[in-house]
Amino acid sequence: MATIEKYQTSRGETRYMVRYRKPDHTSTKKRGFTRKKDAQEWLAKHAVIDIRQGTYTDPTLSRTTIGQIHEQWTQERTPYWKPSSLERRNDTWRLYLQDSLEHLEISRLTTQYAQQLISRIAATYSRSTTEACIVTLRGITRTAIRDHLIPNDPMTGIHPPKNTTDRRHRYITVPQLLSLADAAARGNRLTDPQRNRDIILLLGFCGLRWGELAGLRVEDIDLTANRIHIRHNAHQMNDGTWVDGTPKGGKPRSVPMPRIVADTLKRRVENLQPNDLVFPSPSGGYLRTVNRKAGGWWRGAFNRAGLDSMPAHDLRHTAASIAVHAGANVKALQRMLGHANASMTLDVYADLFDSDLDMVAANINRAITVAESGET
């Protein structure tokens, strides 16, 4: 039930007020109409049609700021996020979105405003940063829609810009990888001269992420089945502390070991306890990632091997290349690398499967030749 009432302002002016019930049956009102007709039209749209169609938004709550909704969204999702994911999402808000959106009322966030903001971010920062900002904004707007703060999602149709750069990865060959591993051992001044060689072999042949290597424990290595079970992912937080989380995507996986890696790990773990880290830091904690731009053993190994330095993560690409040339299909590569699905693997490593197209054409040509010759 709804009513329209006349009232007088403090200045003696006549105004009209709409009283109505919200979908939760609580009573509310909308004041300030100068004409009764305006009040009737507002009532018909906002308190009748929108309620029936399920697009009703509370006029008072629509003034909620985006900063308030972001805080609510974060609190609701925190139990489902790993500490590293929570930190990354908080950093995305703090570094790229907070200044522009914290005090903006959610009802004032239009698609045009959101697109302009995302375009500015895309023009300055990487595609991954832009995608992270879009994910955060979508989480905020979907929370607002769920709570009836806005009727429609202003993030609909907003996507990161197309990646126009060359997406081909840099790969090194098996001989180059072996040469790099030997060069790493020759330059290591630590008490364990083989550690750096073993790290390069593991990254280059098995495709582990650095956090997975740092979190690898003796009990994760199955020398009987020649498998590495990826169950841990070490991550250093902004405050310098480490967390032992799950692998990316939250799912453990098993990775096959070629003989050279199995022999290497067998030698490394033979005197360790099941829960010991395979590659601890010199102080006994988690091993920090290497910096290819700074000096140190990583860059020195590439220099001695006569190769241009690359990030540690790029050896994961080399592992993918070696696996494909050894006959791995897309599904096997997906499982090895821990991608969410095979389409993601194919998108990332499409260039590795270019030769498959040539093979298809060759097989078709061969079938045509057989058919034309009358052979069976």
C-alpha cells in the first residue's frame, strides 16, 4: 500500500511526500515533490513497477559509497581467499581505485565513468593490473545489485583492452638448459654448490612456479612413481612474513619428473626428514625469489652460459616447450602446469601447437593421395 501526502516545509512551501512499503515490507518515504503529479509518477515507477520487476533500489541506501561497499565485499570474501589473494586485492584497491572511488556514491557510478577509469588505468599499467581492477569493481557492483543499492550493473560490457603485443614466449632448448644448470653450479659460492643447478633443472623440466619450489617438502617427492606432488605455495607478504598456502587455483597436482630431476632430488633429500623443505634459504626458511636484474647467482649463471637473462618464471615456459616437443597434448600440459582448464593452456601456449596445424594439413594431403590412387 502507498499514499501521497501534502506537507509544508519550514519555509511554508507546499510539497508532496510518498509513503510506501519496500519489498521487505518495511515502511519508507520519499519527500520533496513540488507537484502531486511528480509524486504519482515516481510512485508508479519506483514503488510499483520496479518492485514487481525485481529492480527496486532503496533511495536511501543508494547513497552508500563505493568505499563502504568495497569494505563489505572484502569482509564477506575474506574467509574464501588465501592471505596472498587478499593482500593482492587490497593492494589493487589501495593503489589504483581508492582515490577515484572511495567517496563516490554507488548510484553515481555509471558505465561511462567506470570505462573512463579503466581506460586510464590500462593506458598506464599492465594488462594484469587492469584485469585485477575490473575484477574488484565487478565484485563491488554485484554486491550492490544483490543488496538492491543499484538496479543494473555499470560494469556490464567493460573488458580489459586487447593485448596487441607479441605474446610469444622465450624458450631455451634442452642443451641450453643443461648448460645453464652447469653454469649455475660453477658460480655458486654457497656451501651447497649443487643447489642452484638443481633449482634450474626443476624449474626448466617440471615447470614449477617459484612459490611452489620454495614450499616443496621432502614428503611431496615420490621417487617410486617419479612424481612431484604440488601441495604448497610459499608466499612472502608485504610485511616480510611468509605464508604457506595452497597452489594457485587452490588445487594440488602431480608433475612428472624426468630421470635427471629424479636423480637430482633423490640425492638432495636422502638425509632429510619428510617435512623438511627441499630448498630452504641459508637461514633455514623459505627461499626468496631471484632478481634477474640485480647481480647474484641467477644472472651470473646466464652470463657464464652465454644466454640472455630471463625471469625465473620464464623457465616454466621452457618446461612447457620441452613437454610439447616430447609429445604432450594440451590436456597433459594443463595438468602439469596447474592451469584451470585446457583452453587457458592453449591460449597461453598457442604458439607451441602451431606445428600441429602443419601436421593436420600433411595428414589430409596424405589421405587425399591415398584416395586418388585407389589404395586402401
